[in-house]
Amino acid sequence: MMSPKFKSLLLLSGIILLTVIVIFLSLKILGLNSSRLYDKYISSDISRSVVFENIGGDLKYFYEYESDQKVQDSPEWLGYTVTYSYNKDSLNERYNYSEEKGTGVFRVITLGDSFTFGLHVNTEENYPEQLEVILNNRLKCKNISKFEVIN
């Protein structure tokens, strides 16, 4: 005799399996594969006019944006235009930061993926920029006169 818990787990597994099969068959019937879906709805083309290619060493497919420029991106599915601001170090930042940290400056470095970068978000609206604004406007510390959040 099967326990009610086991029956529930078996039913849930069956529902998940059927859902996956329906999605897979729907994509096959419509003639769509995952790479075409990615190309149409997810990927963003990088214009060669705004990047340079570093062909040296092991990083032959490494791309870096040109410094001190604004780049606009407007994928048709997004419905609006996004503006990225690249500083002198080619970072998605509104401001240029000196290599030497000044007295009374506290730096936060954010590392991450497209969420940290702020893909499809204006530079001033990405979370590292918003964190910098919040820290500088709301947080008052005795020995810190300025916060810099570097994306």
C-alpha cells in the first residue's frame, strides 16, 4: 500500500514530466529551437563600432568597450532604448574613479553577471549606481566623506 505522501510526490512528478513534454513538443511543432529563441528574444548584438577586439594570448575572443562613450541599445522586444555610459576605464559607470583612493573615501566593488552590469537598464538605474546614491545620501559615517561603488 502506498502512503499518501508518496502518492502526492508521484503525482507531482508526473505533472512536471508532462509539462516538460508539452513544452518540448510545442517547440518542435512550431519549428523553434533554443538557439533561435535565444537569438530572437534574448541576445543583444554588440556593435563592432563600439568595441575593440583583443586578439593577443588566450583571450582572442575578449571584447572590451571603448572608453568615455555612451552606447544605446534598443532591442525590439524591450520597447524602449537603454543608454549605457562607459567611463575612461570602460566600466559601465557614470563617473571616472582615480586609481588612488582619496582620504575619507570608502570603495565598494561589485562583481557579477548581467544583473550587476545592468543589462537592458540605463547606467544610472543599475543597482551599483543606485547603491552609491543611497550610501552617499543616507548613510553618514564619522570617517567616511564619500562612497564609491564601482561596477
